Amino acid sequence: MPLLGLLPRRAWAALLSQLVRPPCASRTGAVRCQSQGTRDLSPQHMVVREKILDLVISCFKRHGAKGMDTPAFELKEILTEKYGEDSGLMYDLKDQGGELLSLRYDLTVPFARYLAMNKVKKMKRYHVGKVWRRESPTIVQGRYREFCQCDFDIAGQFDPMIPDAECLKIMCEILSGLQLGDFLIKVNDRRIVDGMFAACGVPESKFRAICSSIDKLDKMAWKDVRHEMVAKKGLAPEVADRIGDYVQCHGGVSLVEQMFQDPRLSQNKQALEGLGDLKLLFEYLTLFGIAEKISFDLSLARGLDYYTGVIYEAVLLQTPTQAGEEPLNVGSVAAGGRYDGLVGMFDPKGHKVPCVGLSIGVERIFYIVEQRMKTKGEKVRTTETQVFVATPQKNFLQERLKLITELWDAGIKAEMLYKNNPKLLTQLHYCESTGIPLVVIIGEQELKEGVIKIRSVASREEVAIKRENLVAEIQKRLSES
Amino acid sequence: MPLLGLLPRRAWAALLSQLVRPPCASRTGAVRCQSQGTRDLSPQHMVVREKILDLVISCFKRHGAKGMDTPAFELKEILTEKYGEDSGLMYDLKDQGGELLSLRYDLTVPFARYLAMNKVKKMKRYHVGKVWRRESPTIVQGRYREFCQCDFDIAGQFDPMIPDAECLKIMCEILSGLQLGDFLIKVNDRRIVDGMFAACGVPESKFRAICSSIDKLDKMAWKDVRHEMVAKKGLAPEVADRIGDYVQCHGGVSLVEQMFQDPRLSQNKQALEGLGDLKLLFEYLTLFGIAEKISFDLSLARGLDYYTGVIYEAVLLQTPTQAGEEPLNVGSVAAGGRYDGLVGMFDPKGHKVPCVGLSIGVERIFYIVEQRMKTKGEKVRTTETQVFVATPQKNFLQERLKLITELWDAGIKAEMLYKNNPKLLTQLHYCESTGIPLVVIIGEQELKEGVIKIRSVASREEVAIKRENLVAEIQKRLSES
């Protein structure tokens, strides 16, 4: 089995920083009047997004999920102590009297709050929405401070690993559907991570802090992560080195079997539970036909505090340019895991609702798809207009307005120029530049004869049809194209 | 022409306060862990919203609009002094270092900022997004602090009133399409409002403040508005009374003609310009076939500072219960107007881009549709699942997983229970309660014979079909239903 060594990670980090544009780039050189680290989404962006989100949401619906939404801000106390080291990145609202509020940081904590507040014990839902994080614009790689998340979660007490396996199936369906190229889903379990820490001699009080460090392995080299653990977090060097041995291990179900025999891990009850679940998970993944996409990876830690069981992260693999090269990791595009304790934190009696879920990294996917379209020179239409209403003569505004009303009222997407007397060439140019396929033309002659000319923008062919047949004729042409 | 007197307004205010639920109502009686004045959107809400937004967006696209999005927050200075008296309702972000930010208050100011920043001189765009206002939960009627807006705007220098008329056409198409009952669109012009103020003797320094008061006429009785103008804003009582005469006038194009002859208004250049444009507007509205839906209404003022020309507001009319009763106004569901100066405020050289647009009050529409469904006892499905995978026997999890994979991979929306050994009755109950139309059943016998049973949940009929024909058979049944 091919080992993803430490060098490709560094190579990937370099690649990623090229791939993703800096968050504050001004594309226009115009007035500086926008908040740092945010950006507007132009019509071009929106078209790409709409297509990708449609695919993601239709997959969520295929798996029986309901839609849901929560407010952009939550009581600050709801969000506090849920995100580990990243909690400092939360946007707080100004105290203008009343409650202390913060912008939501992800969609998972609001979902858990919703379940507890409404005493919901079972729910399969998806949620597409914006979240906000005060990432420093200078250190982040292509992360905006406002971004979209697409989450799918299954809440409820069920038999082990069935919902967890479905989450991985969904990630595979979405990544295959988007045709982003080859991908791999790394899987681990928080209980294995903690068991590994215990087995290596990490004091329990440092578990979450060391977990945060390990989580950086996809952005930092091992030696830097090791330095952080030893110098900043006070871990003994030999303990760090023991962890270093584990985090290089990854493979299929055979690695799970191997870890069952590991002299240190096999002594740890938690780790054994995690390994048992992973074994069952791989069984279901095989039935789903996706086992070959999954890699048990001991370097996967996931930084968030709330995970309690299986965790996973999907990465795209760049096809090697030369034979024999290892596949290159170009970044995480989906992730998730099990969080069985989070809902209980919001319930006054601590009643737990086990949950497992996933989040699609749509922002990175948007960017990859946009870049690919740019490379291929693909243009997107930003409107859906089907018919343009034109005239070759002056003083035909009234006739154009009557004509376009007929089209709109028949549900046809139609435009005209907002001018009393536009030139015919200007009107035809507009159709060509915006990709409108059909033009209907009315002038003196047409009016006299009770006809309308229909022109195909692509072929420039024109035919005259009876005015009363206009809508039917256009609908026929549109259904044929 | 029927005059909407002052009493129906008060009656309407009372009705509205019943119609719309208070923003802090806890529907569950559960833990208080949500920010005041906000609410979660349940799957039921989301289904209704999705249908309404689809209709609204498809109308915007029918008129050739492009999609766009801007960040949730803007630099505070961008939003300052754009909203008149309501500016105090803005949510500010906490100063955590860096820029001072505020949550967006509407979608119009961010659009104007976008145009100026990107030097866009011409654009027809729609924008669906959340906005935030710190309304006091005790005084507002059914307003949440977070709500959705659906805006359509046309930016650019065009011949007069053509884009303005299209905005009104769009409002009519959407309100008709949503089948909310009869409606009326009140139209006025800021230049007529200002001209009226000047003609009545309002000092120019008080124009915007008095405009804000007039804007409250749809929520307050004239005598209270008059009191506010005189006691709080220092207007001479006789000036207020002169205004009182005008704001009772409303009617069709004939009222425009009448106002041209008005001894006071006809002396005011601004007012004459506004009246001239309204006359032209009515001409186009007639060609669009919507003139009978439009009422020139001198009480319409619109509170926002940025309007410069035509303004409009759509209200639903409740069908009178008794013959001869006047139609009853049940609240504004769409509004907009022309704002020719806003973009120039963000341009360093003050270059203007004339704009006209509209905003659909979707929150009120969501609520009306939800209430109507409740009254009719209509239930909505919150999932779209087409097929449920069931088994009557124990130990059939593996077969179910294989089966559901086939369905998912064929694009069929499918669910199963996350249990190793669920009871058949439980499985069938699940289908009935969630509205899943088809069940596929696999058990020992089916496995032996190489068949699958398909059951129609409604008719309870079951047929056995060959396993290899499963997907085709299901697709056939789904396309027929």
C-alpha cells in the first residue's frame, strides 16, 4: 500500500498556496470599501455555485434529509468552548443592550442546540448556509472570513456504524458527481487518537491541545508539529517521537487488523472500541462499494473539540504527471465525524442524542471548478434569457412592450433594451454577447402584415410567423433546442 | 373611485397584530437558548420557503436578472446615514481589532456599493439573502430580527420609466403567481412628496423627518402621525393639516391629471417632474396590462433616505365579507422605488448610476401561506424519498445495504432504518408517516428466488419482480406517478 510520506504534505502546502488566491485580493483596483477577508460573489460565481449546490443538495435529498436553517448569530455562551483552539476566531456582536451574541462558526453547534431546544431525538437534516471566522488574512491560505458550508447530519440512537457508513457514502457520491478527479477519504476515530496519546504517554490534560497540533499535519511538516508539541505545549520529546511513529501509518482494513495487535494500542480499552467500530465500518463500506476510496489514517485528528468517535476527511489526489510518482494531496474538500456528547451539553438534564455528520468544503470546490473552467476557456451564461424583443424602427416601444408582455405572461424568459429607439445592431449585439438564442422582431411591415419575425442568433436565419402563433412557435423552438 | 379612509388602516393594524405571531414565541416551551427575536426554520418552514423562493427567483430570471451575493457584514461607514430614522436598528460587530463592521440592513446599499466598487454602469440583478435589524421585540408586529429579502434591481442610464414599469410588472407577476388573493400597488414619487411638503410649507430641513412620519401612516392613524409631526418634530399645525388633505388622495391616472391642476402642487417644479413621470409610467403599465392594479397614493412616502423618484408598495386586499364594504388592507408584501443618488455616494468622484428596484416581503408571504395551509389542514412532506428498503427477516442488513446502494447509484431517493433487525411493521409505519410511496422488500424467499417485492404504500399491493429489473421498474413507476 502506498504511503503518503511527509514531503508530499509540504509540497501540497506550497501548491495549495498557489492554487488558492489571497482573501484580500482586489480584482478591480477600485475603491476600498469592503470588509477585509470578505468578497462579493459576482454573477459568474453564482452560476458555478448554483450548479454545485444543486448537485450537493440533491444528493442530501436522495438520502432522505430534510432542510433546516438557524439564525446567523447565536447566544455567545452557546458557541463558547466548542471549537478548541479556534474559539478566538469567533465574531462577536457589539453589546448594544440585551444578550451577548456571536456569529455562527459552523452549522454543527447550532444543529445540536436546535435538537436540544426542541427535544428532537431523531433527525436527518441538511443545512446550507454561511458561517463566519476571523481568520487572519495574512496567514490563511485562500480562506475567506465568510464562507458557505453544506452539512448533512444524522441524529439519533441507532445500531453502530450504519449512519456513519452512509455519511462516507454521501461524500463519495458528491465527490464523484462533481468530477473533481480522484479522491481519498481518510478515516480515524477519536477514541483511537486518545488511546494512541495515552499509549504514547501524553498526560490526559494535554489530549485536546495535542490533538489540535496533530490536526495541523496537513498544513505543517511533522518537525514543525513536533516542535509545537514539545516547545509550546510542553510534551516530552520521546512522547512526541512515539506519536510520530503512529501518525505515519495509513492503509485499509488490514491496518485496522494490524493495530489490534499493536503492543501499546491493544492495551487501551478506548482504542480497542474505536478499532472495533472501524472494522465494522469497513464491512459496510465494502457493501456500499466504496471501501477502496477509504484509508484508515492515524495522522487524522480533526481539530474540533466535539468529536467523540469516527472522524473523516476527504482529500483530492492530483494525478501524477510522471509514472511512479505518488499521488499529490491537493487539499481537504469534505470532512466530518461522530459527536455523541454535543447535544447533551445544551440539554438541562444532559440527555444525549448521538450524532454523526459531514460538511462539504464547497468553497474550495467552487474555486477548483472555477479555475478549471478558466483553464478550459469555458464561458458561463449569467442569465437564462431565451428571447429578445427587437425592432428595426423608431417609435416601436409600445409594440415591444405589448409583445414582451405576451412572452412573460406565457412564462418565457425575455428581455428588451430600455430605450425608446435603440439601433437594431445594438440589439443584436446584446443578444450575441449575452448568449440569448432567439430574437423576435417587430417593425412597420410586420405590424401591417400581422406577423412577427423570429431570428436565430446562431444561424442568423429569420422566418416570419403569424403574430397569434408567436408563443406556441417559440415554445416549440425552445423545447427542441 | 373607492377611497381607503383612515379607519380601515386602524382596523388593519389590529388585524395585522393578530395575523402575525410575536417574534419571541417559544413553540416548544423548551430551554431558552436562542437569541431574542430570531428563530430557527424547521423542515416544514423550509419546504414552504423553497416553493415560494423558487417562484420568486424564476420570475426574476424570466426578466433577465443575474444572481449576486454580498457579505453579511459591511464596513460600518458604508451603511451609516442611508436609512433615515431606522439607522439605530443596525447590528454592529464588536471591535475585535481591525475595521468597524455592521450586519447588512438591506440588500440595496450593498448592491450600490458593489456597483461603485466595481465601476459597473449597467446591471440587472436579483439577490436573495438575509438581513438583520435590531427591532424591539415588544413593539414590532411579527418582525423577526433576522429575515430574508428578495430584491430585483435595474441599474443604468435608460429612457425614463421603462425599467420602473418593469419593476411593477414583476411585482404583479409574483403576487399573482403566489395566489395570495387580490392586491394593489400604491405608487407615488419622492419628488411629489417633497413638492407636496414644500407646497404645504414644511421647511426643507424637516423634509426627511416628516417623510418618516408619513411613512408610518400604514401602521398609525392620521391623528397620531399628525401629533408626531407637530409635537415631536415641531411642524406648525396648519402645515400638518394641509398635508393631511393630500395624504387622503389616491386613485388612478386621472388623479395624476387632477394633481397637475392642483393650485399648490402645480407651482412646484419637482412635483411637476414627478407627475410627468407618473403619467408616462401609467402609459407603460397599461401596455403591460397591469394599470388596474396600480393606485397613485399621496400617503405613500417610504421611510428610507435613498429614494429619489418613483416609489411603490404592494398591499394585499382582503376580500370583504359583506357587499359594499371597502377592501381591507392586510399589509405590505412588496415595495421599492428609484434611487439615483446612492451609487454616487460610494464613488470617489461621485459618478452616479441611476437605479430602480423592488424587494419582495417574503417573510410575510411565507407566514400567510403557512397560515393558509394550516387552516386548510394541508400537510407538507419534508423529505423527497421515493423508495424505502425493508426486510421482514432478521440478519438482512447486508442485503438491504447492497440494495439501497443500487438505488442511490441509480439516482433514486431511498431510505432504510439504521437498525440491524427492524420490525416490518415499524418499517411500513415509517413509510406511511413520512409519505414514502414505494417499498422494496427483500427476505429469505426473495433472495432464494432472485426477486424483490415492490409494495405500493397507498394501495398496499405487492408484486414480485426480478432483481435485475429493480431499478428500471422503479423508475417506470416513479415516472408514471
